[in-house]
Amino acid sequence: MKKNGIWILIFFMTVTFVGLLLLQLRYINQSSNMVREQFGDAVRRSLYRVVCDVEEDEVRKIIDQTLADEVSCNMEATKEVIGDYRDAEESSALPSVFFSERDSLLVPGEEPYHTVKPQGKGSLQNMNKAYNARYYERFMRSRSLLDVVTARLMKESPNRDITERVDMESLDDMIKTCLHYNGIDLDFHFMVIDQWNNIVYSCHGDKDISVGASGYRQRFFPREKEGRVYYLYLSFPEEEKYFSRSLGLVIPSVLLSLLLFATYVLTILYIFRQKWLNEMKNDFVNNMTHELKTPVSSISLAAQMLNDPAVNKSPVLLEHISHVIRDETKRLSFQVEKVLQMSVFDRDRKATFNFREMDINEMIENIVGNFSLKVQAKGGRIKSKLVATNSVAEVDEMHFGNVIYNLMDNAVKYSRADVPVILVVSTWNEKNMLCISVEDNGVGIKKEYQKHIFDKFYRVPTGNRHDVKGFGLGLSYVKRIVTEHGGSIKVESEENVGTKFIIEIPTVQTK
């Protein structure tokens, strides 16, 4: 895929995801606001119902008290009337009378009547008048009772203390019942406060706490215009948890959005990684073509020279051409073997290793001796500081030797043209591990490239990609071999100063 196509794809994917995310956030916000509004409305309805019940209870108490006072007065008056009738009967001044079944008590001002049979039409009319007068008198008495109750509510109630007007003990049950009726079954705390937020009564008995702004309040006796103002204050300790549980259906949507975001990020990373790998493979093909073409050309040229009769007459020239063919064939075989070896590693197959105990100091000494000619040809020198006291490890001689050779060969390849090559190979022991370092004074590696140098096909940009030969497989091969030996490798480098590779492998005693 072309670079422009990738960026267009990223643009549309980003717009799509941002649009979905904004819609999701708006939905969550609206759902949260709706749940809070519904909860607040339910609490306010419950509180209003509570204060109405409190007001009704107060009215009921005043009516009961007024009736009790009225009955007490009626009882006294009745006793006096009954006493008068008894005196009259004893003195035979009055005839015997029978009270109506409906009147168990006589009210002051109400005359007793006899149960007599009606005598004609005029008597029936007189009885109706008597009944009407009696019911009217009772109506007036009830109206008078209501006037008394209203007067007491207007004059006495506003001046009474709130603790006398409200039954604090039953207030908790009233609140719980009203909340349950409105679909709220949360634990709550309630307080009775005045207009200055002073706590008059608290359900948990602690009056030192402060009245928060997140609670709900409703005024007691809202119809009264006089007297002190008191409020019923209600708070819910687990209100936020209730909102979270109410939004439980939103959680799967959020998780799906996060999954979509993760998929989006991974897709973008995968696209860029594939593009990067594609570029590296293209570079690898170009480098491999160049690398293979050079020895093939040299071998072809040497073969043509062998057909020259003059060459056959010169043993020295013949020997030189033979060396060229042998060296270029060896070089070509090594490059092909490296590619095949990495192909085996790619398929996660275990390479065949021939592990045996070897003295690494001796191995490195031999490699340094053979490699010194190449360093000297560049006008440099190579040093060895093999100070490891325990240098015996189980390694594959061929593969591990190639590791050391590759690191030393890279040091020569990436040397600076204006500075003689100085190559230092060292060994030492740390915590029963054998440490091997290969240090040079070459061009160095920038920080931004150091994390990629062990990747397959990766080559540090150096301007002309063919000024230094290679496939970009050397360090990848090195890391894989060191890992197969149970060790690790790291790099320390500074641009235009030099590079240092450090290998750690277990010694025989630690395995």
C-alpha cells in the first residue's frame, strides 16, 4: 500500500472512531443526568409526602385534643342534667322519661324528648321540625369545633417548638416508607435543621457534623407564613454507588469502545510495521543482489582468465586466480548459509547445535589472531584483554565463533575513514557469568536506531546503502545464537565515538 493510501485510511478510521467516541460520551452524559434527575425527583416527592403526613398528624392530634376537651365538658354537663332528672323523679315532680337510643349523652341546651306515638298530621310536622332543629344544632356544633381547631392551628402551632410538633421517632419510618413507595431502597441519614443550617435533630445523634450541599431538603409546614422555618434534610451515603449501578448497562458499551480503540491502534501499528518490513525486505533484496553479484562476477572473471594461455604459463598468476576463486566461493557460501540459517530460525525450528565445553579465552585468541591481518590492512590494530578467570562455557564452536567474527567484522566495516581502527576484545566474570565485549572507535549508532539493530533485515542508514556490504542479518543472527546459548547481548554506542557490544553467557559451573 502506498504511503498516501495509508494516511487516508488512518484519517477515515480516526474520524470514525472520534465520532463514535463523542456519541458514546454524549449518551453516557445524558443517561447519567437522567438517572440523577429521576432520583432527585423521587427523593423530593418522598420528602414532600413526609412533611404533608407530619402536618396531617399535627392536625389530627389537635382535633383529637379538641374532641377530648369537648367530651369532657359534655360529660360534666350531662352529669348535671341527669342529676336534675333524678331529683325530679324522687320528688315525683316530673313523669318518667326515656332517652332516645341515638343519644347516650345530653348536650347542654338540648332538651330531652319522650318517645311518643305521633297523633295526627300536626304531630308529625312537629317531630320533623324537632329533628331538623336537632341536626342543625349538631352541624353548628361541628362547625364550631372546626373553628376551634383552625384557631389553634393558626395561633398556637407556629409558636410551638419543632420537637413538639414532629414525632422524631416515627419520622424515620415515614421517610423509609415514602422512599420505598418511590422506588428508593438506599440507606439514608436525616436531620431536622433550621434556616441557618443549625442541626435540631440528627438520626445518628451527632450534631457536630456539617450540612452538605449534596443533600436534599424540604421545609416543614410550607403553608405557614409565620414562626421559625425548619427543614427536613436527607442525605444518602451510597448515592454515587447507586448512580454507578444504574449506569451498569453503559459499562459494556464503554468496554466495546475501548476494544474498538485498541483494535484501531493495533491496526495502525500493524500497517506501519508491515510497511517497514516491506521496505526492509526490499532493501534486503537489493543488498543481496549486490552481495551475490560481486562474488559471482569475480568468479566469472577468474574463470575467463583461466582460459587465457598466458595465465597457464604463469604459476604465480594461476595461484592468485585460484585463491580469488576459493575466497569468493567461500564468501558466497557464507552469505547463502547465513540466509538459510535465518530462514530456519524464522520457522521456529531448533537449529542443530553441537555444544561442548570450551575455553572462550582460547577461542577468542584464535579469532583475534586470524582477524588481525584484516584490521592491519585498514591501518588499525586489535587488542585483547582476556582477564576472565573462569572462561569455560558450553558453546557450539562454529556458531559462537561466528558471533565473535560478526561483531569484529562490523567494527571494521563501520570504521571512520579519517581515524585508524582500534578494536578491543575483552572478557571478565560477573556473578558467575562470562562477559565478552567487542569495542571499536567507529561511526557509532544513534540512539533512535539502537533499538532496531537486532531486527532482521535492518541496516542503520548510512547514505549510500551499498557502501557497506551486508544483508542486515548479521546482528539478528548474533542475538539469536547468543539467546540459544542462554545468554544476552546489549549495545552501548555514541555517534562518532564508537560502539561496544557486551555478551553474557553462563559458565559451566552455573549450568
